[in-house]
Amino acid sequence: QVQLAESGGGLVQPGGSLRLSCAASGSIFSIASMAWHRQAPGKERELVADITRGGSTGYADSVKGRFTISRDNAKNTVLQMNSLQPEDTAVYYCSALLWGKDKYDYWGQGTQVTVSS
């Protein structure tokens, strides 16, 4: 079992920055990959960025060059978001993919990011 807790959301003006953190606990050594997803009102949830245990990263085209995913240590995953735009407004979820699995089975409670002037 893995537990995830996000922090760092809030309200920011267009062009601003926010830093989201995800703290993992429980069976953290069973985690193969961590990711951030987001869901805007009326839209499907989408993958924003992911990072493997080995440090390989991937990004959605809409956030490339603006967002950076990283791992502080075995427990904390960070999403640095720069040059935020109103279309980035969504609830952001941290998720974990375990070794031997093919989908993200563990999710945090989500944190709201609102980009507005």
C-alpha cells in the first residue's frame, strides 16, 4: 500500500509560478514511477508529467518547457510550474505506478491550481 499527499496549490496570476509537492509513504520501494495528472472542469483527466525511479521524465506537449518534474528523495516528487496560463487551471493529482503494474493505481486527494488575474 502506498499513500500520497499533495501540497502547494493555490491562486496565481498568468505568467506566475507554483511548486507542487507529493509526499509518498507506505511501501515506497514498490513504486516504479510517479506522475502528476490534472483534471479541469468538464474535461477528462490528463497526464501532465511523469518520472521513473531511474529519473527518466516525460511531459505532455502542453507543458513542455514550462513544467519540470523531479524527485527530492525516495519519498517526495515535485512539479515546478512556470509561465502558468489560465488553461493550466485544474485539480492536480499525484499518482504512483507500482512495479509489475500497467496503470497508476494510487492517487492523492488532489490540490487546486487556479491561474487568474
